[in-house]
Amino acid sequence: MGNKVSIVKCDDYSKSKECIKEALNLIGGLKSVVSAGDRVLLKPNVLAAHKPEDAVTTHPSVVAVMCELVQEAGGTPVIGDGSGMTHPGATADAFKMSGIEEVAKTHNVELINFQTAGYVEINVPEAMHFPKLHMSRAVMDADVIISLPKMKTHELTYYTGAVKNMFGALPLRTQKEMHLLADRRIFGEAVIDLYSVVKPHLAVMDAVVGMEGNGPSHGTPVKTGVIMASYDCVSLDVVASELIGFDPMRIPTTSAAIERGFGSNDPVIVGTSLDEVKMRYKPSSGGITSSFPPVVTRMFGRYFEMRPKINTSRCVLCGACAMNCSAHAIEEVDDHLVVNKEKCILCYCCRELCPEDAVTVKKSLLAKIVTGT
């Protein structure tokens, strides 16, 4: 049954494997979605460079267990994500500090930085806001996608979970454009444009320790003591948000998904009953921009820019940046290379892959103030 959601008590990460196996068995098992030879993308939440105990990122033990279980099922796991809009190299930093880089090494699993692996432009049928999206090539190459979200509050969507976890598959330019919509309802609809074309086959939620308050990155860790699983991300989010005291239909991504015909607002719960584990998370204050009209957020947000720029004095015209630019934004002008601002999707692949370190980042005044550099 696709809308089954399992809840299993898990009071410590040392018990992750037994609890995750139980959660999966309750809904039908991992082999219902993973077959021998499948390339399985594990998509944790690696929002920013934080230690596991900060509860910003999916705990490495959860990622490690899923690597082992996919391998036992005959699949080939790969781990991939793209971090939030902070600085070039942010994803690599986050993989390292979160402990997920070490998981990949220990389990001999490929670790994919979405921001440097390339993007593919795809059509979004019946889109409400984004009829075309650049999508991580790693997502499109996977036979199976498994979302591994962290249970957290969120300043714009109140709660963030399995559905919004796929946000990291987008390049930074698109993430910024969606955030600049500002209005919670419209932002939720935009996230469902994304979800409509990259629905994970399974979601396993890390709610052993979640985050309340000013999530998704500045809140407070809170022991929640559960692992949850479902083949349907929307159904999982309905139960998870209710578990922490939020009305599921007030979550913009959930309500937009249900309105578009995805998931169920009345999932079947198996395992531990919801009443046994229910608690109340402190909500996010909404961040400094929450009280601003959307038009103000859009107006000032446009001035936050961190754009790649080619240092012509260092560039040797090897072409590595142009060859690896998914958006074909690097052009030759008067015998030197330039980045076309209109085409650039802010993946910073050109900077990461330049052998001469000839790509710098030009920051707007607002970006310098926000980042402190």
C-alpha cells in the first residue's frame, strides 16, 4: 500500500540499523523498490557544514545503514546532494563536517556533489511556476531515488521533510528564484513542480533527533526518538508534521502536493501509534524576512549575488570550464572567456573544475554583508 507510513521508536543512533530495518519491513521492505543491479541514489539533507549533533543534516549513521541495506539488496548505492546558497565549495564542506564523506569512504560508495556533477534541463508537464528546470544529472541517472530527510522546522514552509528534501537537486540560481517567490503558498507550489518530475521511490526519515525553532539551520536539536518510512513522500510528511504538532494541510508543500493529486492526507500508520510519540515542536519565527511583503523580499533578494568570474590573467584557455558548464554559459569574447550572466545557473562547476584556479567569485555588496566577507 503506497500510502503506508511506518513509525518505529529509536532512542539512539546506535540502534539505527535495527530500527530502519523494522520501519522498512512494516511497509513492505526495501526489495519492493530496489532490484539487483539498480543504481540507487541516497539523497540525505546536507544543507550546510554542521556536525551531526547540530541536527542540521541527516545523521551519518542513517546514511550508512541505507548504504548497507541497498548493497544487501543487490543495488549500487551512491550518495548525492547540493548544499544551500552560501559559497562555492559549500557542498564539499558539508559532506565532510556532517560525517557523510566518511560514510562514503568506509562503504566504498560514490559521493556526488550535485553542484559539480552537472545538470540536465527537463520539461515539467502541467507546471504551475517552472515549466522547465535544470536537474542534477545524478538524479536523472539513478534507477531508484531514496530520500533521507531530517525532521526539522522551516522558516518558509513551517516544516521540511521528504518532499522538500529534493530541493538540493536544483542549481543555486533556481533555488534562489524559488525562494524569491517569498509567498509561502506559491513557494510550496514551486517545490511541487520539482517533486512532480523527481518523486523518490522511498523515504526514510531521521527523526531520532530533529530540529525545532528557527530551522532549517538555526534551530535547536530536540530528541524525538523515531525513524519513519514510506514509499510516498507526501504521506510521510503528513504524518511527520502531525507528529510534531503541526497541521499537515498548513504545510505549503504538503497542501500543494495534495491539491495536485500526490500522496494522501489520510495515510495508514503502521508500527508505533502516532499518539505514543506525538510532541510539540517550537515553530520557526519565520526569519527576518517573514514580516516583509513578498514584493520587498523579491526586490532586495535580487541584489544578493555571488557570481563566478573568469580571471583572464590566470586563464590559459584550456576550456575545462566551458566543457563542464551544463548551461553553456561560458563564451569566448575577444580571445578570452566570460560567463554569460543570463545563462549562468550558479552551480560553480567552472570554479570547482578549473585546473588553474582562474575562476573567482564576484559578490554584490549585499552578499558581502550577509556572508561577512
